[in-house]
Amino acid sequence: MRSWWLPLEYRRIWTVLSIALVATVIYGSLAPAGVDLVQDIGDKWQHGTTYFVLAAWFAGLAPRRNYPWIVSGLLLLGFSLELLQYAMAEEHIADSHRVADPRDMAANTAGIIVGMIAAYVGLGTWAVRVEAWLSRGT
């Protein structure tokens, strides 16, 4: 059976960091007033950049054969978070000030596309290069 991961020595660390990254995105998407540190950036730029980072992150950990799974998972994540924001707004949960916006999903998708293009042209497998660099330093 082929692994979902690239052959990585620090797989556990990458897994923990991946979970933390996704959890941060979920928190930032559902926190009642948003995340104060990044509200000065335009909302659509924030969505695009976030999903670019997610796509590039996971493309750096997985072989190319798994890129369609990365795209599918990130699209599902973005869509699910927009649905949850819609539900929160409809139920007036915690004065959420959250509104589902199809343009957010478009920005998410654009970020994913740009991230995957970057992966195909050289950013993919970045984790292997980081690990090689780390091993030269020890």
C-alpha cells in the first residue's frame, strides 16, 4: 500500500503542525468577531491567502498523485465553513457577525488553484527539502 505522505523523517511533527494549521483556520473562520490581527487585510485576500497556504502546505507533504485529494479536501473545508457561518448567522449564535458569502468560496478556490500551480512548478515537496536542509545542519 502506498503512503499518503512523502517519505518524511519528521512525519509526526508535520502531522501535528498540519492539525494545528487546519484548527487555526477553522477557529479564524468561526470565531464570533474574526481574528483581530488579520482584519485589516481585505476579506477576499485573506481567504485566498489562507487557502493558498493550506494548498502549498499539504502539497509539500504529499506526492503528486494525492494532489486531487488535497484540492477536494480544501474545497470541502471551505464550503463546510461557509455553511457553518451561514448557520451561525441564521441562528444568531454568539453575535457572530459571520455571513456566508459565495465570493469567499471563490477566493478560497482561487487560493487553492494558485497554491496547486505553485506546487506543480516547484513548491511541492518543500517538506523533503526542509528535512534535507535540517539533516545537513546536524
